[in-house]
Amino acid sequence: MRRISVRDYLVPGTALACLGGALLGGGAYAYYAFYCLAGVVALSAIWLRSIAGSLRLTYTAERLRLTAGEASVLELRLANDGFLPVPWVQFNDPTLARWIRLPLPGELSGDGRHRGRGWPAPTRTFIRLPHQFWWLGPLSSRLCYCLATRLARGHYRLGPMTVETRDPLGIFTCRQQVGSRFAVTVYPAIRPLPGLSLPAGQSFGAFRTRQRAREDLSSLAQIRPFRPGDSPKLIHWKVSARRRELHVREYERTTTVQLMLFVDLFQQAERQVAGGMTSTDLAAEIAASLAYHAWERGHEFGLVGHGDRRHWLAPGKGAARFQHLLETLARMQAEGQVPLGEVLRRESRQLLPGSTVVAVTPCLDLALAETLRRLRARRFTVMLIWIRAGDQDAAPEEQALALHLRGQGVRVYELRDGDALSVGAGSEPAPTAGMRSRLSSRPPEVLART
């Protein structure tokens, strides 16, 4: 969309004054001045319209997928495809401008040059938005770069940029949208989890355990002949009819079926935490870290969240499933109208027995505590990660609910601002640079400021 407007009314106003004087008083000089000024205004308008249609702006990001806190370099190329020079041009993207800053000395590859095949590339020119050029010749282009930092978790659609140009005399200005759209996805950061003990998928060693093994109906081990004591539900009727003998299905056995992560996206429950983050951003980091931990150990993991729509990621394994989970977490926003307790009550009907349920929320209320207690009574392994904002102590009601849940066998972890995210029982890990929070499970599994 192109919009041309008058920027300076001096020349057009003078031309109109000359015309009025010529009509009222007559005289050749008044008409001559009007014709000259009107010609200047017309030429300026034609010039501006010509250069506005010949401008072309392309900008791309070196990386379209980032992790929260990482920086990305954007390349911007402004080209003039016409035969008239552009005296002044300014471009800006309000969505992107708040993340643009100039790089610090030595921040980018030494002296700021590209090193490739032994030949240094020209020094890259970094700018901030909005940026303006005072001259762009005909059939020429300008190349510059932007450094986008402090990108928060989310999915951003960037472009087109707003480009403003003027004629040589500055009488008119033209504002238009130039450039194509592209998307940048910022995934939540994955933190080490050395203190949160997740249940193992199998029991190791030659010893007896009370942990029950269950059949994984998604993993068929073999089809064998029927034996006394086999359940009739496992009979494979097609194979039995073909071989004229009863055959049954036999499935692989596992102790932990799946890890289900429930992220609280209730709009009224969102809080502001340290580092300019929200409780939803921190919950997404925790969920991504737990899923990565489960993926490394070969567990199935899934994700549930009710925001502006229902986010449901069925349990699965592998890198593709983990990538899908990161994409879902990047798009999640706290725009839901259903509390986490109600979400757990609805979605728990689809969970397989023996699953590990992890609820991540900044709000602990009676409805959520009751739902977690019922899940624990149904022999689910239940964990609650309670995100706390600020240094104030929790309300007595919330402390009582947390204590009651621990008494029912629910693992309750409290995450406060300024604590480092670390989950593991045993040795204390070395602090990671840039860690904003730490999750530990010291008795009685309540985080203390370190």
C-alpha cells in the first residue's frame, strides 16, 4: 500500500498565492511565478512516484530458528532499480526495532569480517532501526546488517518494512510497505536438570522391585500359540483362522509408559518473573528441559496446554517428536480461559496407567490440588513444579495445599525468582552461564535461595 502526502506546504502554498494574486490583480509576473512553482510541484510529485515504484528492499535472517536469549544477524539490501536517484529514504520495522542493537567491540568474529577461503570479506555495517540514507544512486543498492538480541520465546512474522521516501525538494513524502514476510521461531532454552528425579523407564540390576511392568500396546513383541492362562482378549483371530490354531499377541513390557507435561496457560494465572520473563516463558523452558531429559533416556513424552486453542501433542519418542514439542512450546501463549485443574481432569482420561504426570504452574489452588491427589490415587506418578514470583512467602493456604500434596505422595518442587534451574539428586553441577533459575529438590523439596 502506497501513500503519498504533502510534507512541506511552502512551495504549494506560494504557488496558490501567486495564482490568487494573478486572478485578482492580473499581471504577467504573477502568472509566470505560478507556472514555475506549479511545474516544480508537478515534477517533484512525478519524481517521487517514479522512485517509490523502483525501490526494492530484501532482508533475511541468517538463522530462522533460535533459542531464547540468542542473537541473530539480519541482512538488509535496499536497491534502486530506476534511473532517478533517491535523495532520502528511511526504513523501519516496529516489531523488530525493539530487539536491534549495535554489536559490542569484538562480539562478532574478531574484527567484524567474514573469514572464508583465506580472503577477508568487506567489513559489515551494522545499523539500528529506524535507519535512513541520504543518497541512493540510480541502479545501485546499499547493504547493511542488524543484530537482533534478547529475542523472547515465540513465533514472529517479520516484514514487510515501512519505507519512507521524499522528493529532492522535500515537498512530498511517500510511505509504503516494501519487502516480503518471513517467520522467525524462538524456542525456549533447554537447561540442565541435575536434581529432579524422573522415574526410570526400566529397573536396572538383578534385584526384585515393586514397580509393576505393564504391556505397551504400541509395541508388538510376537505372535505365538495360545497357552493355558492367556487372556482371550489377546487372541489374534485372523492368524488363528489362517493356521487353524489359537494364537495370541504378546507385547513388550515396560515400567514407565509415558511422560505427560501439562503447562498452565490460564490467562489469569500468568505472573511476571525475574529477567523480564513471564511465568509462561519459564514454564516452557522447564517443559522443554524435561522433554529433552526424557528423550535422552528413551522415554515417551507428550505435551498438553489449553491456551487460545487446545495444544495436544501425543506421546512419542525421537528427534522429530522433540522438534514438534519445541515448535508447540514456542507458539504457546497464556490466553486460556480454563484453569489447569480442569485441564488435568479432562485430559487425564486419555492417559495410560502408570504414566508420569508433570504439572507446571504459577498458581496452586484447591481445584488443582484435588485433581493431583486423585491422579496419585489412581497410581500415576505425579509431580508439581510450582513457579513463584518475587521473594514474598506463599500464602498460608498455598503452603497448606503443598504440604498436603507431599503427604499424598505428590512430588512438589517450588521454583522462585533468582534460583538456578537445576534438577538432580546428588552432586551439585557447575553453574551455567546465563542461568536464570535453579530447580533443586532438597528436603522437604522446597527451593531455598542459594
